[in-house]
Amino acid sequence: MSTPADIQQAAERIHAHVAAVLVDVDDAIRLLLVALLADGHALLEDVPGTGKTSLAKAFARTLGLAFGRIQFTPDLLPSDVTGLSWYNQAASRFEFRPGPIFCQVLLADEINRATPRTQSALLEAMAERQATVDGQTYDLPAPFLALATQNPVELEGTFPLPEAQVDRFLLRFGLGYPDEAAEARMLRRHAAADPLAALGALEGLPPLAELQAAVRAVRVNDAVLEYLVALCRATRRHPAVELGVSPRGTLFLHRAAQAWAAMAGRDYVLPDDVKAVARPVLAHRLTLEPGSELRGGTAGTVLDDVLAAVPVPVEA
């Protein structure tokens, strides 16, 4: 059984391995590690060209897991994601041909360029690690981690993700533009060749299932648990919010806080761990009142209000 110290060491090694080929993405790597350790999925949202796809590929190669990629486009069909049953004339029977979703790390690239019907093909896989085709259910390989990238909905040719699907992502975050020094380092690293092309798997890591089990064993005492629940419930009462955090969001915040604490080498969660992951875990689950959006309100400002208003337990 792995310990929090093992998790901390593994997380640091993975972080260093990925950061060796990408610049100015430390926060994003930490959040991807939270998704991995908490057995969740991550949605990377930003404008084109900021490195979303490169980060997802680097993370997958570092873990050495079976990798699949789907380039989402408006003409993509659900069967292009899950697979289909086809008639084998030689054998005189129908056979299942698995789609690219049958992998361990799935890069769903530009997911919001596909239609909602195709986007929904991922729902069952993300929630239950299985896919149903023509009435037959097939288990996905374990572990299964979906790393989806999307462009901001304001860009042409995008479709908003259904709320039910957005809620299944453990967290959502962006990368942003690198600062001047980081952008210069990026150019130097790419001067001779793409450093991602030579990136191999990191050896000697504990089994991922062990690390995830150790995260689930991280203690959350009653005071911190009540604080976590109070934060989520406060989003449902905020005057600027039409639809607050779901119970699934509360559960995901709990798991993410456990992973954050374990990455720090602790076997217990502090209120600061909850605060550290609150925005990437909760912001995309909030639906604001139209009037609030017109006045410039955002999910971030709502969470700022909630974090400021909910008392932090003194003894945790």
C-alpha cells in the first residue's frame, strides 16, 4: 500500500518529467495530477495555440499508458467515438469494432467542435468506465482518464458542452499565455527539434491503482468535511447563481482535496487544501443568472464571495 510520501514523490517525478519539455505550465501539471490521483477527468479550456494538446500528450506519454486521441469535428458521429458493430460475412455474424475511446488515456481534442449528440457519447465512459453499443456493454481498460480540450465558446464553430457532461469533469482550467521569459525558453527548446517527440515513459512509478487507493484513504475530519459541504451549499444560495454546485461537485471537491493533501505528503486534509482546488473543481458547475452576467459577474467572483463568507474551521 502506497503512503502519502510515496504519492508526493511520484507526483514530483511526474511533474519534473513533463515540465522538462513544456514551459510555464506548473499549475496545470499539478491540476492534472489531482485528476489522475482522484480518478477523475480534466477539461482544459483556452484559446488555440496555448499548448493544451501538447500538455495532454506529454502527460500521457509520461505515464506510459495506452493512449487514444479523437479529433472532434462537426461531422463526427457517436460511433466514431465508441465503435460499432459490423457484419462479418466470412464468419456470418456481427462483431464489435472498438472505437478510440477504448484506451487508458483519452485525448478528446477540441471536444466542443462536435455536435452535442456526439459529445454525449462520452458521458457513459466518463461516469461508469464503460461504453454501450447496440445494447451490449463493454468495459473500458483501467485506468481510464479523459483529458478533453476545448476552445472558448465565443470562437466560431463551437458548440456548448451539455451541463450533464461538464459536471462529469473533476476540474476545468486554462493555461494562459506564457510570460516573456518562458516564451523565449520555449523557442530555445524547439530550436533543433520538438522535445515532445523524444519524451518517454517515466519508469519506477508505483502502480496507479495503489496511488489512487492511498488518496481515497486520506482523512477528512468532521470540521473540514462540514466546511467543504458549506462551500458547495453556499453556491446554491448565492443571488447571482441560477444553478449551484451539484452533489457530484461536492463529492469531487472532497476527492480533489484528498489528492492535493496527499501530493503535499500528508494523510489528512486541511481547509487550505479545499481552498486550493475549489475554483478549478467548482467554477464550471455554476450557472449564473442572466442579469448577473450582464453586470460582469463570473463564476470566479461568485466563488470569491463564497470563500470569503463561509467561516474556516479553526481546528482542523
